[in-house]
Amino acid sequence: MVDISIADGMAVFDVQGMDKFWALKSQIRVPLVHITGVTIDPEAARGWWHGLRMPGTQIPGVITAGTFYQHGRRVFYDVHDTDNTIVIALNHEKFDQLIVEVADPEVEVRKLAAALKSAS
């Protein structure tokens, strides 16, 4: 799971618990101006094929965490419960997308949308 905070024009995505180990990453910091969209999308994390895993962990139906290359794009995943998945589209960043599980997708999408509106 990922905890999202907003500070100083940045969105900070903190990977929680043992997911730091599975994803091989503890935090991703992104300038708000580089976020091009945020949606709730449980389907983005479902299925067994998420691309080439480099580096990361994938146990279908249990966890998808880490960096995956799919369709020429670099995507970061951290998802156990696909029902709580949000997708953050990025520009000018190491990752093209972040596909992450959060505690409350509606709250997190509203929080990011408000921050994006304020940043523009």
C-alpha cells in the first residue's frame, strides 16, 4: 500500500511496510506539475501480465510491486488489493505511470485533484 502526501508542490508516495522490500523502493517524489491525470482503476492491476519485471515482485492474485516495462513504458506498481487501485499518469518523470493501492481511492483521487488544481 502507498500513503500519499502533498508538500511544497510535490506529491510524495510513501511505500508502506514490507512492500518497500517487495517493490525495492520506499518513496517516489513527483512535482505536481508532472502529474497529468489521476483515476480510480481497479482493472489496471488485475490480471497476471503487467510487463517485464525489472526489478520487482509479482505473485498473481497476491502482490504486484516494483518496476515493470509494458508497451514501451515504465510503470511502478504497489498493489495487493486491486479494488483500491488508483493510476497516476506522469510526464517528464522516471515512470510513465504509478499504479498503486491506497486506503481510500476516492479520498486520494480528490486530494491529488485538488492539489493539481491549486498547482496550475
